[in-house]
Amino acid sequence: MPYFVFGLITMLLWVFCIVDVVTRDEREILHLPKMGWLVVVVILPTLGSLLWLFVGRGHSFAGSASLSRSGYGEYERPGRHIAQNPEDDEEFLRRCRERAEEQRRVERERRKQREQDN
């Protein structure tokens, strides 16, 4: 009976670790590439699973609501294009001006409509 329980726990741990290795982002894995950890966990079920949990598994930011899966806020991701100086981005400024003018026009029309209704 104890062998059955130990085997069941080992199998559940093994399956959990395999799924965790496969689904975890490459940037969160430490010391070996993802395929290396997968091989270690598959070939050495108990020892490989324990090694994965204590050595290979990096920090996960899933518990934080304000951070994305990568650990960066939505607008702070590396490689995301953010103009350093808004004045340098003429297209952005043009769209902002157009949107502001459209909002002003809609508000003027609403006011006219309210005045006519009263």
C-alpha cells in the first residue's frame, strides 16, 4: 500500500512538472533551456521533478494583477515602441488633434440640440 501511494504521488508530481515545463515562458526558466528541463523531468521522474521545482523554475508573476505574464506592466515591455519625446512623433500629435477637434464638434452639436429642445 505505501508503494502505491508513493507511486501515485510521484506520477502526479511528474505530470504536474511536465505540464509546468511545457507551459512556462522561456524567460522564467533558470539554468537550462526548456527542452533540457523537459528531458530531465521525463528521464528522472522523481529527482527531475524535484530539481525542476527547486532549481529550474523561475519566479512567476501570475499573482500580481497589475503585471502581465512576463512581469512587465503593459506599457513597460522591452521592445515596445514608445516615443521618447511626443513632439518627435508628428503622426501621433496629428491624431490627437483630430480626435480633440472631433470631440469638440460633437459637444457643440449636443449643446445646440439641447438649446433647441428647451
